[in-house]
Amino acid sequence: MALDSERARELNRRSAQVRRRLVLEEVERELGALDSVEDVNRWLWRIGLWGASGLLPGVVLGGLVRTCEIKLRVLEHEATREVLDQLRGRLEELEGQVQRQRLGVRP
């Protein structure tokens, strides 16, 4: 069966896609920072596409997903710490008010 030129071009294009590898500059540009929950979502979406299209080996894909999981934990820890610090400050303020009320001191 002979290939016409259009079919041959399509097969060449597909073959090139299969052999295509990501380069650092492209990865940095496409993924961007990993500083927020939105960034984690963007990373997961992008690496999912790359994995599904065969541009990332499974081991690399798994490592990147793990990186996102760890970053989410860090972000959660930071948010929890911020809330705890606010609550501690408010508690100290309220304890001071209660103490002043016990002593009969008006604010």
C-alpha cells in the first residue's frame, strides 16, 4: 500500500510528537511558580496533560504529583499557623480584658 504525501506527513508529525521531549525552559515557562493553591492546581493540570500525552514518564509524573502534595501540606501548615497566631493574639487580648474586669479596671 503506497502512502500519499499527506498521509506520510501526518505519520511523520505523529512520530515527531512521540519522540518530543520537554526542555527546561519550556517546563519553567509552562509550570511557573509553585507558591499557592492555584499554582498547585495549574501544575497538576499541566503535568496531567503531559503525562497523558506521553511527554512525561510515569516515574517523573509521580514525582511531580508528590511535589504538589508536599507543597499543599506546606501551604496548609502556613495557613494553620497564621490562624493560630491570630487566635493566640485574640485570646491574650480577651484574657487581659477579663483580668482587668476582675480588678475593677475599666478599659
